[in-house]
Amino acid sequence: MSEELISRLESHFRLRPSASGLMLPPDPDEHELSPDGLVYGRPIRPAAVLVPVFRPKGGQPAQIMLTLRASHLRQHAGQVSFPGGATDPGDDGPIGTALRETREETRLPENAVEVVGTLPSLILPSAFHVTPVVGLIEPGPLPSPSLGEVAEIFYVPAQILMDPANYQVATMTFQGRERQFMEMHYGRYRIWGATATILHHLALQLNPEQRAP
């Protein structure tokens, strides 16, 4: 099944290597956010993340690498996330940002990643305009966390994350109102918010029969 999943992933991006438009999170209020304006009074900041998919090898399934952000960070502290961050002036577009940030956070070199495409971007309430970059990685020496930014690196079988049925819409009260967000749980890890939204979107692209009518 892992090889089949990788084949579906490659086939999808062969046809759609660079998606346009915006990915819509489950909270209706966030559908009004625009890259052309302010987000809750703050200017938009371009950013990118890498969705790192490790190919199967030696009986091990294909896996997706995730990070647990350090607890002292100003943005999204202690949350499960993809490696990534804000765009620097010298970056070569979103792909350059995603690869640089991944190297800085996990010591995974840029040339270890085979970029297969990008997903629609996502505007976060924190005013980041995030482009997800999907990359395939051959199994080898495992990345290691840069402890200034990443508390832990962990891996989830891609078949689990690429099954849309494993996600649900949850709610919580934030700043006086009820907010909706996507989430799933894997062991002791809670994967939610933007990370879960990106994964769920990709899962639906690879499993079109499970899309809502």
C-alpha cells in the first residue's frame, strides 16, 4: 500500500505541480481572510512549509515527518507542525523558503528533498500566508532537531495521515467565540490547526472518492 500511495502522490503532482488559490480551513470566519489585506489588523507575511514524505524501504512504510515546536517560541509554541517558517528576502520563492527552513530546523539538506509540487496556500489567523511544498525523501540518516526551534521530530505512517476518515472538525472557545479547526490524534500527539488542514486537503486530493459531494 505504501508504494501505491507514493505512486498516487507522484501522479497527482505530475498533473498539478503548482496549485493556485487558497485552501479553506473549516472555520467560516477564516474564509474571509485575504492575502491582499490585513489579518486581524496585522500585515500578511509570506511563509512556506515542507510536507516531507519519506519513501518506503526495507519493509518500513512511507512516513511523513512532523515536528513538535519548542515551547518558548513566539508563534505556535508547543504545537505539532511541518518544518517551515517566514520567507527571507534571499529565498527562491516558497520552495526555497521551505527547504531552507527545513534544513535549519531539522538539518535535512536541501538536496535530499525531491520537490514534487505545491498545494494551495493557507492564510493563518497569525497573519502568515503559507504555501505547503510537498517533497519526497529517500530513507537514510534521520534528521535531527535544532533544539532552538524544534523540541522533537517524529514520523507517522503516510497511510494514516492520507486517510481523510482519520480527521474530524473540532471546536474550542478562543477570544470569546467558538472556533472550528481540523484535528486528528496519533499516539500522544495532537495534530491540529493548519497542519491538520494541510494534511486533510492532501488526503482528499489522493482519495477523491471521499470528497464531500
